[in-house]
Amino acid sequence: MESRSNQPAAQMTSLSLLLFQNGLPDLPVALIEPHRNHGGIWRIKFSYDADQPLSMSAEQAASLAMDLHQIGEDGLAGEIDDAVRSATRYSSM
């Protein structure tokens, strides 16, 4: 999965800044999926080909997805939305 778009440089800066503000590297994401931590809490895991996976709370991921939709990064935002929906569903089981 390639998370980059052909947006103008100003929007790419916004994408980089959003990722940085959320503790994520500015690298292509290989996989975004729900992940249950050792405490049994469902989180969203971001896996990278060139780096270690990182995770964040479903709430933070949902907020990031809303911000990504606002700057036109709908593909990446949609993948995060899907993972958040799954994590929410799994946590209610």
C-alpha cells in the first residue's frame, strides 16, 4: 500500500506534520490493522517495511483519520477508519 498522493508540496508538508504530531514516521505504511496489546486493549497498529511497527489508541487513530480526510488523504484515512471500526467491533465482543 502506498500512502503518498500527488498532492502539492504544501499538502505533503501537512501530511508529514500530521504523522509527526501523531508519533508516526513519514514512511509508506505497509499495513494498518487492529491489534490487541498485552493488557487486552484494542489499538491500531501501523506496520512499515523499513521500520518497526507502531501503535496508537483507536481514539487517536480516528482523530488522525478525520484530519487526513480534511487534507485530502482519503486513501490512508479510509484504511485507518476500517481498522478503527474493526477494533471497536472486536472490543465489544
